[in-house]
Amino acid sequence: MFSTFVDDWAPVDKETFILYGPGRNDAYLGRLAIPAIDLKLSLRMVVVDDDRNGRICGQSMDSVAFPDPIIPGKIFIKSLRKITEAEAEALIAESKKPKEPKEGAPKTP
């Protein structure tokens, strides 16, 4: 994905995100090298082309940074792959569903 094409992003979980660009038709599923617990709370994400080749790739020096003070510093991108618009929508919908409590966990009233 070319770094200048990034239009938007959406968090999926603490280590997975979707990059869009240009437009919502081109979606890329990204995975962070380390989890960012507050990824879903961050309002903005900046894609950093650290190797300066004009492209954002997984398993390279490319990273993401968060201007919000919630997540300090940069986190390297572990992987990035193109997905369909339907796959992106399904991942986002699944991420918004309430999580079932784990077996043996106390139930809240």
C-alpha cells in the first residue's frame, strides 16, 4: 500500500487494524508487532514510512504512531495484507459485538 493513499483506519482489536485507501474499496488488514491495549480508544493513527520507500508493508521498518497521549511512541507493523470490503466490514462488526465471559469468570448482574 502506498503511504500517500491512506485515507482512514479502523481498530479491530488490541493488535489488529484496517487501513483504507484510497476510499473504502481498498482495505488492508494490519497487525502490530506488539499489542496496544488502548488501540480501540485512540482517535487518530499515523502511518510512518520508516524505510522511506513510499510504501507501507508488513515485516519492514514501517510503523504506526498515535498522536493521542493514550499510546506513546511508535509500534512496528508486523503484517499487512489486502482484504475485501466485505471482509473488512465483517471484522469491524465482529469487533463491536460484546465479548462472552470466559468459563469460570464471575458473572456481572
